[in-house]
Amino acid sequence: MSVQFLSQLQFAVTTVYHFFFVPLTLGLSVLVAIMETIYVTSGNEVYKQMAKFWGKLFLINFAMGVVTGIVQEFQFGMNWSEYSRFVGDIFGAPLAIEALLAFFLESTFLGVWVFGWDRLSKKMHAATIWLVAIGSNLSALWILIANSFMQNPVGFEIINGRAVMTDFGALINNYYVWAQFPHTVTGGFTTGAMFVLGISAYHLVYKRQEEFRDFFKRSFNIAAVFGAISILLVGLIGHNQTQRMVQTQPMKIAAAEALWESEDPASFSLFTVGDEKNLTDRFAIRIPALISILAYNKPSGEVKGIRNLQAEYEALYGPGDYIPSVFTAYWSFRGMVGAAMLMLLVFALAMWWVIKDKDIAKIRLGKFHLGRWLPYAIALPYLANTTGWLLTEMGRQPWVVFGVMKTEDAYSPTVTAGMVLTSLIGFTLLYAVLMAADVYLLSKFAKAGPVNTEAADDAQADLAY
């Protein structure tokens, strides 16, 4: 196992752990803000109780996200020092802004929100949670501005062997940002909605506590509407992002479809078992012209294949292997899209039940109790988020900065395989403990349900502290 492979594996492990918490932070912060806003405008105490209950779960998730995110920054200097040396002038700027502006905004007003109940006016207190939600999503924006440079580098020149920023505006206006950021944020909204929907369904179906029925029914309704809108936006924005990717990162799309040769019109793979060594199919079921329809909104249009792109890249960048892991790209794409389609079905059913005012504890399809399965649907957005990230990053290989710097030139030359392996094992074990603690705490408080107002205040204060 090489230093490069172990460094990539370590970054993947720590990022996947971290990205379990980020989307829920993005979505749940907005949902809590919506609930408190309804309380302020309506005066209904149930919505205040809802904001406190879901806010408590938000706090647990937020704390874990902060802890796991800190490690990411250190890896750039330790495992990837050549990368940091080469693009630090560019990559460091949006990360610094994220910490100094967005994260400080988010964390400061989260503290005000936790300790400000009954100390601030209702409107001012509601404003603080909206600032938390804005800060959370601004954090995502600045991090994705940095990541989008790696996907589509703009606004720089190579000076004395380093990439130097020459146009900060180009970095912000990078078209890749404005395809990737809305997709990530709406994915977070979907995650938050499914989280609230699943826990609400658990209480309505399994616990069936009459005193909390109205509480969780209202939570379920808000999550169903918010989630239905969010998953539709995820699909539309993702479709637009894929169309752009056909033009700028065609190898990623070709790998995701196991498309070995260029085709016009290009077929969509329902199921493919490929031979990556010889770039051929062993077995494939394909739908004619569907990829061209998705890429160009018409049943014609060339989508370049892996073999053709490899030849193009060799001519452009010199000899080398420019093909990512087709297996990873192919199945991560299907994991992401498959989970999204299932979520679309779940939210469509939930919306139908909300409109018809159904009791989900009594909904059956024959002998199949639909409501009992809703809590398990919480796993779907996590599957979609993780596989989507794998496709985004692994589909770009062998580039760490597309077309500019290869991954093999980015890792630290003074770090040994033993060092990375030791820290990899340590991080994996530590993060496993943290993940177990997070799941335990979320499960404990989610199952306990809402409590009286004073107890909720004390619990939130303790968590914040």
C-alpha cells in the first residue's frame, strides 16, 4: 500500500464521516427556523416546543460535525503538503473566509439561540436561528468554492511553479460552484426533512403517545412538504449539473455509464458488468439514446467514451492513465440516483397522506404496513450523499486539480506509509467511537420525544456547553 493510496483512503474515511453530519446541519437548521417562525407568527406553543425538540437534535449533530471537520484542515498540510504548496494561495482563501465569516456567524448565533429563550424578544430570537441557518449554508458555499476550483480551475496563473490567484471574482463565479452548491444544499434540505419525517413516523406508528400526537403530526406535515420540494429541486439541479459535466468532465460521465466507446446517440446502462482492463463489456443491458436525451434534451448528441477520451488526454497531457475506477463511478452513481428515486417515492406518499389527512399508523398496502418502514428511510439521504461525494471525487481521478495537478504529485514526500497507516487506524477507531456516541445520543433524545419547556432549556444549555 503506497503513501498516496493510504493518504487518499484516510482522506476518504475522514470526509465520509464528516459528511454524515454536514447535510443534516444544513437541512435541520432551516427546518428549526421555519418551526420557530410559525410559532412567532401564530403564537401556537406547539411550534415552540417543536423548535426546542428538533433544535436539541440539531445541536448534537452540529457538535459532531465540528469535531470531525477540524481534522480535514490538518490533512492538507500533513498528508498533502505538495498540494498545499502548489494551490495554497488559492485554496486557502475560501477556507479562511468560511472559518472567519460563516462558521463564526453560525456558532455565535447558535449560542445566542440556545441561551436566549425568554431573554430576547420572540422575533429577535427567531432571527438568531435564521442567522444560524444562513451561516451553515454559507459555510457550505465557501467550502464548495474551494472544491469547485479542483473540479474546474479558473482565475489563476502558474508562477514559479505555484498556482497563484489572479482573479478572485472568477473563483466565486466559477460555473461549477453554482451547479454544485444548490445540489449540495438541497440534498441537505432533503436529509433534514427525511430525518424529521422518519422520527415523527416512529412516534406516530410505534409509540403512539396521544399527548404528543399533534406535535409529531405537525412535524411530519412540515417535513413532508419541505422534503417534497427539496427532492424535486435535487433532481432538477442534478440534471443540470450532469449536462454541464458532459462538457467539462466527460471522463466522469463515461465512467459512470461504463461507456467504453463514443456514441451518438449514446445509450444508458441499466446494468453492466465490464472488463476495465480491456475496456469492454462482459454483460450489459442498455437503453438506446437515453444518455443523449439526458445530456442534450434530444435523442441525439455525442457522448464521448472512455477509450476515446484516454487517447485525447494522452495527446493533451502526455502519456499516462487518465481513467478513474469505473466500478466506483458506475455503482456510486447508481447508489446516488437509486436512493434519490426512493426518496422521491417516500415524499410523494407522505404528501398524499398529508393532503388526505391520513393516520399513517393505519396505512397498509395489503398486509404491508407502510408507516412502519418510514423510520428506516432516514438512511436513504445518507446513502445518496455519500455515494454522490464518491462519484464527485473519485470520478475526477487521476487529477487532484483537474487538468493541472495529478494526485500522484500532491501527497507529502516525507510521510511514510507506516505513518499514514497508523494515523488511518487511529482516526477510523476514534471516529467509530464518535459515530456510535452520536447515533446513541440522537436515538436517545429522538425516542424520548418532547419534554417540558424548562427541561428542554436545561438540556439544550448542557449540550451547547
